[in-house]
Amino acid sequence: MPIIVVLALAALAQPAAAAELDASGMSALWGLPFAGLLLSIALMPLLAGRIWHHHYGAITAGWSLLFLLPFAAIHGAGTAATEFAHVMVQEYVPFIALLLALYTVGGGILLRGTLIGTPLVNTAILALGTAIASLMGTTGAAMVLIRPMIRANAFRTRKTHTFVFFIFLVANIGGSLTPLGDPPLYLGFLKGVPFFWPTTHLFTEFLVCGVILLALYYLLDSWVWAKERPVPPAAPAERLSLDGLVNLPLLLVVVGVVLMQGIWQPGEITLFGQHVGLERVVAVILFLAVTVASMRLTPAEVREANGFAWGAIVEVAKLFAGIFVTMAPVLAILRAGREGALGGVVSLVSTPDGTPVPAMYFWLTGLLSSFLDNAPTYLVFFNMAGGDPAWLTGEGALVLAAISCGAVFMGANSYIGNAPNFMVKAIVEEQGVRMPSFFGYCAWAAVILLPLFALITLLFFRG
């Protein structure tokens, strides 16, 4: 990708700049490359699966260039390079470094023993993952439990629904109680939202969603079990135990590094023309160090028994690089508020006299988080609601709860709403289990989640 290298080198020559892209005069047409990339992710595996499987990285890069090259032609190569550097340095690299550490550490923890994927056992695994996701992150919880879930259900024929609910619960809704759980809440923490504010203000919403989805899953899986009548394996039962325990303290290191970024603010340095907090640079270095330590300290046979492979994280890294680049103008237009090309959409979150409408904050944050990355989408609406943590955690708590729930819960609406979604899909498919297509998964979400979110609106966000 020579043009990417040229833009990166050009950014080195730019003066330090941390300002975000001014999109007050930008056309919504700048969002076409992002739409094209989404359609490629959705349709090409169905229409041209072989081409997509072998060339998805090049296709993703192509859509990125369809934004960067016209942008460079109109605004200058230096401006395009600065925008590219901003996306990569400020957003993408910290994002993928954290995911890489959690993916590697989680893939080094092996749960041995006999797990038979009955409806009760599967529901218990989903409940456990939902409970721990706020402690170790949705990515960490998903990476630790997805392979045991696959092995527990290896003897079953109909199991796709299990992994769809796994994404709903473990990879998304379970992360709603602390800044450790999901990146949107972590951004709120960095903006001044107290660490335990989500725990006390989102717990009821979390509990309603979790209980309803777990109950619905149990009923659905019981029906499938009765219809399928699977025969469990006859192997002798083996006690449950954990291998790769060296990864548990490494997981605590990752958690500590995440917390460190919200507490330790030593100043800034300049990288590729971008002002970057030194704590973020240190965090990326530590995440990479944890990744290397996990690979060196975990016995190879543990990873082999766990079915660990790099394919899922490589796919996420390539696709989300393109997603981050092509969604930059869309997010910039949203940040422009009423003055931007999407001003009509933005105006829905408040009445003409400026009174915020929590239900609209919930749905707009959520629906956009379904297809944009949910962390920057959260930040857009956080700032749109005033950006004052004192007001948002006090008098405006209902608005912040709506934004938080929208970003975290509705990240489950599509495979790209939250990075663990795609990772789970890739790992399951690596093991030979068929997952729904992009639109097929969205259909599952529309049937199951959208009515649930309508109920959440009626119960909590009508005020």
C-alpha cells in the first residue's frame, strides 16, 4: 500500500497538530467509502467468497484509498496525512494493541475437563461470561470462554444460535458495568465519569437485558435440544481445571494498564504530528510486552489444545484499520452537530428549546454504534450532550445512562458494532462451525434485540 506509506511519511513533516477534522462544510458523500466497505463485508463472503477470503485486506485498503486519495486531492496531501496519522496514532494503534494483548492472553488460558453442551450448561457459560465481562473486558471474557463453549457443543448439530447469544451477552451487554468492560465506558472514565458510576447507574438495565436474554436462550436451546435429540459423548468425565495459569497475572497487568491511563497523566509527546499522552504510549508498549510474555511463557501444547490461531486477530486488525479510516469523515460530520450534513439526525436528540431527549440519545447512539465503532460514537454523543461530566453524572444522569447503554448494548446489533463480535465469529468459523452472514446476524439482532431495546426504552428512558 505505497500511498499509505507516503501519507505516513508526509505526516512526519507536518507541524504538531491534535485538532480533529472540521466537517462543518463536508458532504455526506464522504461516507460512501465507509458504506462501500460495510457492503463488501456483508455481501462479498456470500457473492464472491473465494475472492474475499484471499483478498479482504486489499479490498479494505482499496476502500480506504477511495477516501484518502480524493481527500488529499481536495485538501492537500499534508492534511490527508495528518488525518490518517490522527486515526492511526490516536485511535487505531491503542485499540488494536489492547485487543492483541487480550486475544493472546485469553487464548493461553485453557479450561480442561468435561463440559457437555446441554441447555443448562450453555446457559451457565453465558451467564458466567456476562458476569465477568465487566471485570476483564468483553474481549477478555470472550477469548477465555469461546473455545470451551465450542468444545462443549462439538457433538451438537444445531448450535449457531448459541454463538449468536454469546456475542449478544458476553461480547457486548456483559461489559456495561465498569470502564474495564467496554471501550465506550473507558472513554467516559477518561473524560471524568467516576469509575463505579456505570455500576450504580446501569446495573438495572444490565440485569433486565441479561436475565431476559439468558431466559430466552435457555428456552430456545431447550427446544432445539428436544428437536435434535443429540447424543452426548460417552467419554469418562474429567474434572474442570485451568491450564496456562501464567496468563492470569498477565490479564491483571492488562487491567492495571487500562486503569493506569485514567489515573497517571505525565504529559504529552509528539508522534507523526499528533500530541499523544505519554501514558497511552506506555500502555501500547506494555500491551505488546504482555503479548510477547504470554506467547513465551505459555506452553505450546496449551495453545494447541485450545485451538489457538492468529487468523481471527489478523482479520480484525485488517478490517478495522479500514473501518477506522473510512468512518473518520462520518464521525467528523456527526461531531459538527447541527451545522454538519447530518444535522437533521443530530437535532433529534433534543427538543427545540434544547431539552435533551434520553430515548433519542439511546437509539441514535445505539444505532450508529451498530455500524460505527461504538467508542468514538459514544464520545460524539457525550460531547453533544454538553461534555460536562459533573452535569452528566448528576442532573443529566439519565442522558449519560442512555448514551452508555446505547453504545454498549447496541454494539451487538452487527458483527462490526464491537470488535469481539468479529473475533468470536472468526474463531467459531475456524473450528468449522457455520455462522450467520452479515445480514443474517443482523436479522437475529433485529428479531431478538430490537424488541428488548424497545422495552428498555419504555422502562428507563422515557423521561
